Amino acid sequence: MNRLKVQEMLIAHEGMRFTPYRCTAGKLTIGVGRSLDTKGITKEEAIMLLNNDISECKRDLANLVFKGQFYKFPEPVQHVLMDMRFQLGWKGFRGFRKMIIAFKELNYEEAIVQMMDSAWYGQTTNRANELIEMIREVIE
């Protein structure tokens, strides 16, 4: 069997979509006819997607938001920023303008204040407190 020919045929028949959509049977679908409702994804596929997202977050933080300064932060601070960027997305993370400035100025106390003074903190308090504690450990 020629896998490439089968792949091409399935793409021609199913199409290829990179965002979820409802197929003609009404099932939530992505990619080339992958039903998320009935099949979902495997653990390996979930980890592959996660690793792609981690790489995207790291590029964004290192190259755009913190322009080279990102790698100079202590590792726990990098982890906190990665977690927030992952959770909030590109646009949501940039809404934390004062927090970003505080991190750029290495003012971790102010960064914590800005983290706590947000709707995000109220919506995900346990997660936020865990991240804040990671920063506090760097300060001490």
C-alpha cells in the first residue's frame, strides 16, 4: 500500500482543517476527518501538541515580549511566565502590561502585585498563588 497516495486521497475527500469544525454528521472534527467526539486524541498526540504550544510560547516570550531578556530570568520565573502565557494566550498575556514591565525591571514584588490585581487571579486563584509562590522563592 502506498501510504502517501492514501493520505492524498483522504485529504482530497475529507479536506484538512486546522481548527475544530462540525462535520456533516455534526461531530466536532479537526485535521483530516479526526472526530474529537468519538475518537479524541492519544496521549502521545496530546504531548506532541503540548510541546508545539510550549515552543510557541517560548518563542513569543523570548523573541517578542522580553526580546532576549527572557533567558536571563531565573528558571522559576521563566516557568511562571511560560505557564501564564500558555494559559492566557498571546493576546491575554499582553494585557498584563504593568506586570511585564515589572518583570523587565526585575521588580518581582511589583510583578506579584500586578498578578494579584487582575481578573485572572480571581478566576484561577489556586494556580495564580502557586505561580506567585514560585516567584517569592526567587526573591528570598
